[in-house]
Amino acid sequence: MNKFLLGTLALATALTTTAQTQKRAFEVKDVYRVQYASGPTVSAKGQLAYTVSGSILSRQKSFMNIVVDGKTVTNDSLSASPQWSEDGKKLYYTSYKNGTAQLYVLENGVSTQLTDYALGVQSAIVSPNGRYVAFAAQVDPLTDGTDGKAQLAALTAKQKNPLQAHLTDSLFLRHWTEYNDGRYWHILVYDLQTKKYTDLTPGRYDSPVFSPNGPSGFVFSPDSKEICYLSNHDRHPEASTNCDLWVVPVTGGETRCLTADNKAWDGSPQYSPDGRWIAYRFQRTPGYESDRFILGLINRKTGEKRVLTEQFDNWVDDFQWSADSKQIYFLGEVRGEEPLYAVDLAKGHIRPVIAGKAISGFCADGKGGFYYSYSTTGKPSALYHADKKGRETQVTHLNDQLEAEVDMRPSETMWVMGAKGDSVEVFIVKPHNFDPSKKYPLIVNVHGGPQMQWMNSFRADWQVYPGAGYVVAYPNPHGSTGYGQDFCRAISGDWGGSPYEDVIAVTNKLAELNYVDSTRMGAMGWSYGGYFMNWLARAAIP
């Protein structure tokens, strides 16, 4: 190799090293610079739509906009949840631009508001034939659910009442700062031809059931004649997980329960494209909300049920049908990741489609490939495309500038022997400008749930602490999902037992690392993790 080439390589290496060291540490303000692409959906014509969201710190506001094939098609900063019409000519979406959530349609570059329900529409979907809009609304059963203005007047009267006491004779009373006050989630349908609303689920039941992430769990049949939804009709639903699948004609009428034989949770219905099946997730243990989520099938003609993921000993999350109704693609929680799998209906064989990633949303591209969003600890979420041969291309580059300026720290994995002789996975994030010859303070972060898992995925707050000079460790102790249902169930009735042993074992192991200052170690957590801090404090008291 000649001297000129050697000199060029040395200069290039020096420039690369300098560029890396010039990146500054991640700060709190950078949390609000991260943008997210989510909810990919592909039209019959192959157009890709998705939502871009983020924050504008200087204005103390967040934004959501719809993007189609890389072009922003909404500019109100309050639009999300794109859905294509069957022919791919129309794009439906929900927007708050007029104060409440309403459904809009974008056609030939022109946006038109479709609904005018005074309370706003939640989780709105459009029927395959384009005639009906189904949505959820929290209504007062003593007032006509189809009359949005009357519902709003009743709610406003309560809010303006000088006596702000809350009287209840049932649970669930309140979520965070919002009181139910005798209101229930109902599914309403708006007929775009007759301009009339129909309350499909009147009465004193939540249909769909309450979810901290908003109401969901209802879907149109392929022929647009019925809706399948979930509801819990137990006498004391607050003490039960017995949600069932129900069907009701799209014009209203008699409802029919499909899963009365299972006293545990049934939900997440999706009709097969050919109309023969309803796929759904279910649990087997009544009253146990963290039981394994299994994928099942209901034959619409015979009512016969099949189990598709019995051999998959972890939770099944989001799923979608293949266009030919022969396979179902699903995301599964596995050892700090969320890969994409496919299960074949004929043989029941499960195979990985996209492995080794923490995927947060996906859709088929109609050509044998997939669009999906995923991230790693040190790289914010982006949309990617994998063709049918598995060749991956990054589609969105929303955070390229931020990544060029700021040092976003990756994670490393360590396994530690914990309680019951089980291995515990730990994600470790080292600080900005890490020097292995130095010692750094340690933070151990215990997750909430308690049945969930830390993953090798991006969380902006994970970057703040390393940016401030801390080593941060994220263990998945007993009770975490992704390591088999026995490992997950081990926390039941033992919140301060085996998980505590795991966290202490992890902390002791980390304290032995040369770069950890064992005299400066702390712990933190939210939800169950916050509760867990009390166990640590209790143990520290002589």
C-alpha cells in the first residue's frame, strides 16, 4: 500500500473519530426534538400512508400529521389514523382541527369533514363498502346516545355544576383525572347516505371495554353487514376479565355472543378477507389480566374454534391477515424484542418473518413484503421496508439531523442469575464519552406493568440519564413478558419476592463492573416500578 493511500485512510479515520466525539450529550430538550412515524397502511394502488408525530417545545404543543408517499397531506398538526378506501382512491383520517375528533376524507387533494358528532368520534373506522362510519363515544345511558348535542349538554351541565362531588355505585370510577360519572363507552354507526346515527350497544355496558390507550376492539365484516366488538356483561365487570366477542348488524338490532364458553378475556377481532373466519386473541385464566394472549379462530358458519399459537409460549400482540386469508402475521414479545411472525392456517406452522427487532407496527405491502416501524435503544423509530427477499430499506429519516448532532447511546445485554435459578436479561446503557478506565454512578430502572418487558427499543428518557453521565441498567425480572408464561406468572402474589431477588442480584453484579462506582448507585421506576422502590427502601431500613 503506498504512502498516499495510507495517509488518506489515516485522515479519513481521524475525521470520522472527530465527528463522533463532536456529538454532544443528549439533554432533556432533545426529548422534544424526536419525531415518530407510525401506523403504516398501504392502499390498493400501493401508496403508503402513515402518521408523523412530535413536539414543538417553543410552542409547548404536540403535532400529528398524515404523510402519503413522503408528502405531508394534512397541515393542521392534529390529524392521525389514516385508512384507505377499498379502491385506494380515498384516504380517511381523524382530525381535531375543529375542536373535537371528527372523521375526514381526502380525495383528489380536497379534504371533507364526514362526521359531526358533538362529543367527537374515537377510533373511527369506515366500512369496506364506504357507506358506514363506526366509532366509540362515552355516553350517558339516560340520554339518547345518537344525539351528540344532547350528550354534550348533559356533560357540560355536570361540569358546570358548582357541586363537584362524585357519587358512584359502581366501579370503574376514574382513570387518571377523568371521572366516568355513569357514562359508558358505546359503539355508534353513522350512515353516510342517510346522515343518521345509530347506537349499536345501548345500555349500561362498556362496548368496547375501557382501555387506558383509548377505546378499540370493533371491526366491520368484509360485506359491511355486521360489526364484531368486545364487551364484558358480567354483573361486576370491575372484578372480571370476562370480555366476550359479540356481533351486531350494522343497522342495529339483536346482538349475539360468540365466546360465552370462555370466562376469561376474548378480544381484538379481525375478519378474514374471504369472510370465513374471525381471528382474535384470548386468554384462558378467568380474572387474570396478565395471562398469555393466544391467537385463535372462529368459523363464522359453524362457530367452531381453533387455537393457532399454542406452541408460542409468549404474548401475541398486534396481528393482520394475509390478503389470501391463508396466513396471519403477528408480533410476539420475545426476550426484549418484538419480531414479526407468520402462522399458517392449514398446518399451524409458525415461522419468523422479520427477526431480531423490536417492531412497533407493520402492514403488508401487497407484493410479498412489509412496511414496519422499529427502533433500537440508540436509534429513534423509523419506518422501514423489507421486500419479499428480506432486503431492508429505511423509508423515513425524520431524526437524521438530531442523530448527527447528539450522541444517542446504544444498549448492551447482560444475563444475570436471578431467583429460582432463572437467568435475568439486563439492558445496560453507558454514558456519553464513556471511558472504561473511569467509574460512573449507576441507576437501575425497574419497569411497570408489572407484566411487561424492557426492549432494545428507543425511549427518549433512556438517553437523558446517560447524557448526564450515568450508567443505566434496565432489568427484566420475574414477571416480565417475553421469557415464557411461567416466568411472567411468577410475580403473581409475589410482587416483593422473586423480582426483588432478581433486581438485587443484577445490582450486585453491576457493582462488580470496573466502570461502575458502587458507592453511587440508585434506583427508579414508574407504576409497579415506583411501588418496587418501597421494597428497596424497606430493605434498607435496619
